[in-house]
Amino acid sequence: MVKVYVIAYEGCYAGSLSNPQDLYMVANAHWRDQYQGREGEFEWQTLSQDGAPVTTASRLRIAVDSPLIDLEAGSIIVVPAMAYPGGREFNKKLESLRELIHWLVKQYENNCIICSHCTGSFILAETGLLSGHSATTSWWLAEQFRQRYPGISLKADQLVVDGGRLLTGGANGAEMLAALIMVERYMGRVVASQCERTLLVDTNLTQQAPYLILPRQKQHSDSLMLEIQDYMEKNLNDAFSLARLAASFHISSRTLMRRFKEAVGDTPNSYLQNLRIEAAKKLFEATSLSTEEVMLRIGYADTSSFNRLFQRKTGLSPRAYRIKFGLAQRREIAHSI
């Protein structure tokens, strides 16, 4: 019997609680069909910090089985995501979960497995257990995660990072992929594959990169660098020259490079690449312009260089990105409705 403990807390997402349990229930059904009477099914309980019912982000009232207790070695712990209320309120929320955070450390030391995703990855990061390791979170919280946990190697383009006994996932839905990893680990590939088909879980979706919005990094106080960032945004199709850009703002190239990296955390050229790729994504999504026309609008002349850069930044070729997110795809969905 594999024990699973799902942690409920005020403001968590109901789906983060119920989706893994539903998947484990389906896994048990397939296990029984395939291995009648054989030990190995999942068994789960829902815990809260004090054993009291909790109210989810969608105001669904959840009864729990128990307060936090010491678990058997090898148990699986699921830490759900919560609504993100903004920096200051989020800090308060994490502080209110301090008892849970200490409990997670203790259970990990007892050889338990911890699965988290989205904002739940912040809870796991607060334990310190991820320091020096790789992790992921929801793509739109990547910058906040990097700033708060510089000792963790953030893989924001990945939907799930499997660290053995520490699993982190991206945006909502990643909890299903993490649960499937557990099913395959304990029940094998055949049962996991059956669960995928039964619940229509897309295991080919392994990256968040196509959904990432490349950061503009304007949360700093260097007014001159902010002016330069604004200038770069308005002149995307200008050929890049560090010397010319520096001269336009009456500073040396060395000073520009140093201050830009200090303020923005990136080089001017890399920052401009991010701006151009974001502009290209919007054009692929909203227009029928050819790849060559998009390139020229954002300052690229070499097709192969643009294709390589776009693939590296988004995980998709320009053609694949247009197919996935472009006008034709939206029209097809609208027509089917």
C-alpha cells in the first residue's frame, strides 16, 4: 500500500487537492483490473495544519482527515498551489504556513517524497530542501521565484522537474503529470499509460517555454537604464550596436554594459533579443504575416539565425508556434464550438 497525503490549507486551489486523488483512484482501478488481488494500491488522506476544515480559493469548504502527523517512510506528500495575491500578501501567506514548512522538512528527513507545483513550489522552496537543486514553478512567477530563491536553479521552461524525492511542477495541470510520475514509479508504465488515456492527460506537454512571457525587468531604480529600455522597446528593428546605443545616451559602452547588467540582470543585446521574440510571438498570434515579414519588422534579416533564436527562447519553431497559438487555431476552435 502506497500512502499519499494531500495537504489542504486556506486559499489553496481545489483542483490541486482533488486532481491527484482522482488520478490515484483511476490508477487503483487499472491496477486491480490488471493484477487482481495483488498488493500495491494507493491510499490517500487529506491533512491540514490543525486538522480543521479549510476553504479553498474558490470558496469550497474541505473537510480533512487529520492534522499534520508523522508519516511512514516512503509516503508521498502533495503540496497544492494557491492563488497569488501579490508580493506582500503572498509573503504573509507563506509565513502563516510556517508550521507546515517545518513539518515538510521533518517528513523529508524520514524519506518521504514531496510533490508541489505552481505557487506550491514556493512552499517547498521555503523549506530549504531545494537549495542547490533544480526546480520549476508557474511560468508567470519565474522572476519572483528567482529573486526570492537565488540558490535554486529555476527551470521555468520545464513543466515538471523530477528530483527523485522532490518534485516541482509548473502551472495548474502539472500536478497531474507529477501524480503520473508516481503511478509509473510504483505501478509501472502500463498502468500509467492507461491513466493517461482514461483522463486525457497530455504527457507530450513537458515544457512551459511556449507560454513564457520573456521578462522586461523594469523593477529597478536606475532611471537612465529605464530610459534606455524604453528606447529599445520603441526601436526594435534598429540594428543593434552597443557603442551607438551608449553614445545616444552620452555614456561609455563599458558604463552602459555595467549599469544595464546591474539594473536589469541581463546584457543589452540579450534584453533586445527577448523584446524582439515577444514582438514576434504577438505577430504570429495576431496576424497572417509570413515568417520573413515578421523577421523584418523586428530587426532580423537572417532566417536561420531568427529560427534558431526563436526555437531556443520558446521551445517551438516559428511555424509550430503559429500553428499552436495563431489565428487559424483560434478560428478552428471557434468553428468547432
